[in-house]
Amino acid sequence: MDSIGKICILGGGTWGTALAKMVLMNQKHMNWFIRRDDQIEGFYKLGHNPAYLTNVKFNLAQITFYSNIEKAIKDSDTIIVAIPSPYVKQYFRRIWNSTFRGKFMVSALKGIIPNDNMVMSEFLAANYKIPLEDIGVLSGPCHAEEVALERLSFLTVASRDQDKAALLSEAINSRILKTRISNDVVGIELAAVLKNIYAIAAGICQGLLYGDNFQAVLMSNCAKEMSRFLNGVVPIERCIAEQHYLGDMLVTGYSQFSRNRTLGAMIGKGYSVKSAQLEMEMIAEGYYGAKCIYELNNRFKVDMPIAQTVYQILYEKLPPQAAIRNLIDFF
């Protein structure tokens, strides 16, 4: 692969829209799969996504829209998947293995496949027989809302094939996005799942009116817990302080744009989990991630009191105030 070729984004939500803006900062054209025809029609009428990041204007001559996911993949070379993790199986269920042949499949998911408890790279390799060298991941401290505002953001492209990672990194690097590469595909994917869980914890503590001192200690313990889990599941040499581990965790834990922190804050203020989700009207990936990581850790037995506490609050209805008080003993 000597060129990144035609880039296609799968997903028309907030993150998919931000990725489209980033891709078109450098690329003259891209393909874009959006499931709903009425949403695509809205683009043509308004010049922007009618439902998400409506302040981001697009030159529609640079975009070919698809509502058929298999055709979108066939007509492209590098596929960036930006579908919420709970819906991946639903979107991919009718796609033939041969459709993916020769494509560079890049996961921009911020979650894990529910029930399968697999990150996207594992899901693609296991279910569609895609070689690991043809799979990548895109992750880092990069809130979609800040991309829309053209605030400087950071992403890491990880792949076993470092040449492919470098090509995509160069293709999307721009004045608003700085990129780097890595080979820790599964580690970075798992970190992206964990940081959402820890952001829910940070939000719960915010809702319970714990202060900045506590939040700092919480986040430092989250970093240690993340490091323990990654080293237990994917034991390679890594520095947890890198932007795609600690950096992504910090922005998700502290930012006003963090859905997971918002979900946690509502729960800390007394909302039930279900009522908080309904009021948000957006998917907080950490809700699903908490269950997946809890079940996954039944196999690895890593000491994870923070992630376990979030799971107990979300799924076992443990009262947040008592749960966080118990957690303090681990700090």
C-alpha cells in the first residue's frame, strides 16, 4: 500500500461528522456512509449535518454520500468506522467477508462490542477474517465539539502495519489536528473503553460535590488502574502517560463535552441510570463499556476497584454515595 487511497467514513453522528471535517482539511474528496436517506437529503438542503455539529459547513462537491454500507466500503480503500459500538453488529451483519478484502479498516470506536466483549480490531479479525495488518485504530484526546470549533486536537493512528499507520497519519494531519503512530492496537482500544468508565466515575463524584482535590486523586488512581489492566491483557512495553492513554482519559474525565462525565454527573445528582440516559438522548459508551470490562476481567482478574464500582452503580443499583465512600479506602 503506497497510498491511503479513497477514505470512507462509516457513521453520520457527532464523531463521524468531526472525522469528516478532519479528513477534508487535507483530502480533496471522501466517501461517507450515513444510514438514513433523509439525513443525507438534509445535507444537500443545508450544507451541513442536519442533526449533529450543525455549525460545521461542508463543500458537498467533496463528498459522495452512501446509504448502502456495503457499496460504500467497496468503493473505498481506507474505511474509518465511527458507528457507536452497540450498533456495529447490526450494521455489519449483511456484509460479506470478501467486501473487506484489500481494505484498511480503521476503528474510531470509543467503545467495545457488547456481549462479545471484543474491541473492534478483534471483532473484525474474528468475524470477517481480516488480516491484522489491514486493521488500525484511531484514538486520542479529540472531542468532536472542539474539532467543530477548530481547536487543536490530537489523534494516534495505531496498526501492526506501521507504513499504513503513517500514511493515514499524514493524510489527516493538519493545522487543527496533530497525529502520531503506534503499534499498540488493542491496548489503545481498551484504553478508549476504560477512559469512558473513568469519566463516568469522575461525573458521579462531581454530582456528589466532591472537589478538585478528590478528582485529581481519582484520576491518578484511574491511570494506575488502566495501566494494570492493559499490562494484564496486552503485556507490551508502553508509557501510560502518552496522549492516547492518559491524555484521552483526562480530557474525557474533565471536559464539559464529555457525554460519559455528563451521565455520571446526573447519576451523582440523583437521576436513575435509565432516566439520565433518556434525558441525554445521546449514547454514553461507558455505560456499555463498564459491563464489558467487568465481564472481561472475570477472566483476567486484574485489581480494578474503580471500574468495578462504576459497574455496581450502573448495573447493581449500588447507591453512588455509599459506592464512592467505599472506593476511597482503595486510594
